[in-house]
Amino acid sequence: MLKKEYMSTIWSAAPTPMTANGDVDEASIARLSEHHYEMGVRGVFIGGTSGEGPWLSNASRIKLAKATVKANAGRIGTAIQITDNSAERMIENMKMLVDTGVDAVVIAPPFFSCDPDQDYLYDMYAKVVDASPISVGLYHRGAASSVAVLADTMAKVARLPKVVTIKDSACKPEDTRILLSARDEIQTQKEFYVYCGNEFAINDAAAAGYNGMTLGGGCFNAKWAKMIFDAAKAGKTAEAAELQNRLNNFMFDVFGGKSLHCWMAGQKQLMVELGVFSTNFTLLNYKLTPECAAAIKTAVQRDREFL
């Protein structure tokens, strides 16, 4: 189960390190755990989009979960995505993964569904939550999801007893209002946290009142992100804005510019540059261009103090 001490300011939606032939790289996972801990990360979300979970085999997801739990060794909480197209499939995924020792499972919107209404989606989530023997997190993607689960529905699911957190990657004003209002009510009954997933606007998320951030780039920007979040919460708006601008420029260098055309390959190459990953192998169709590789080297030299 997720302990209160894991619910710190920054969670990392971690990429999955892989060997050159696409196997889960356990040695790099051990290094990644140490790297996370040194940056102040106390919770990791594995097997999500950044973790390439939907593209991993079941055997690889089990290996990823076991290796991460072992490396985190109780110092860092571990949550893993179990998302699928039905409650039944999600429950099967959950049964397969809870024995690895993870602290929580995470439900994102299904990848595909035939004309669902919100009552149907709520019932799907509720069935999975009820079946879970451990804590549950929710992943709100809003309009970016192929199946739209509305913020009102997410807030309703959040009231179920085992749900402890939401990652909000929509971060739209009305969704933010709904989710944070629900949080304030829910917190009178249980510990509950709402995290924003927009690493390009950490200062705005802090000002809006989120508990913290769950970041796809948390494997490298967690320390930086906490500096921004803390400055914004302290009312140091100019400092927070300056730090955010520097981070955004760094991320554009890593991800291949504003088009993000190197996204996952660039992020993994950065982890190679930092000595954490052994390869930049990715299952996704992102290519590391020579220009992106050069930009990453320059960015690391320029901003090493934040890494």
C-alpha cells in the first residue's frame, strides 16, 4: 500500500530501461532507483506511456515491476499501470502484478471502447477498484485520451475508499477546479492527493493548488521541478518563471524541439549521458537524430547543476 511518506512533491512516471535487444535492463533499473532517490523522488509510476507499458509483454512488465520494487527497497513507492479495455482484463493484469510487491496499481482510460457513457466507465473503474487488494491511483488524460473519461467521473471514482491519488495530465482549468474541489472534500475522509502531469507549466500547477507533479521527465527533471514548485508555492513567481523557462529550453533540447520528435529516444539518450541507462533502445517509433544527440550533450554541460 502507498504510505504517506511516498506522497512527496514529485513523482516520476519513469521510462523503462532496455538492453540493445529490447529486454528489460535490471542493472539500469537499479541505477535509476538510486538516481531517483538522490533527486528526492519518493514515488515512481512505471509501465505508463513514458514507461512503454502498453507495448511491453506481460513477462517484461512482471520483470520491470519486480526489479523496480527490489531496487526501490521500501525507500520509494512503486505504482504500475494496469489499464486495458475492460474491467475483466484490468483485474487480470492486476492479479498478475500485485504479487511483485508494488504498492499501488494505476488505472488510465481504456485504449478503446464502443460508444461508452460515463456511467459505464464509472462502473468499469469501480469494479477494478473494488477488486484491488492494494492502493489505486487514477490517470486523468481528458480530451487527449482515445476514450474520454470526464473529470466529474474521475472525481466520483476518487471517492471510492482504495483510491489515493490522481495524476491529471489534462490540467485544464475546469478539470483542475473539479478535481481539486473533490480532493478538498475527500481529504476530510482519507489521505488523497492530486498531481499535475504538465512539466512545461510546473509553476502554474503549484499556483493552482496541486499537491505536486507526476512527470514523464521526472527521471531527469525531478530536482529542477521541485525547485520550481517550491518557489511558486512560496510566492516567488519571478524565480519560478525563470526556472521554468530554463527547464523548458532544456526539455526542448532533449525531446527534439517543440515538435518533440525525439521524445522517448532523446530522454533515454539523456539517461545514457548521465550514466544511468546502458542504451537508448525504445519500443516506440522515436528516432534519435544527430542534431538531438548533439543538443543533449550541450544541454547536459550547460545545466548539469539541476540534474
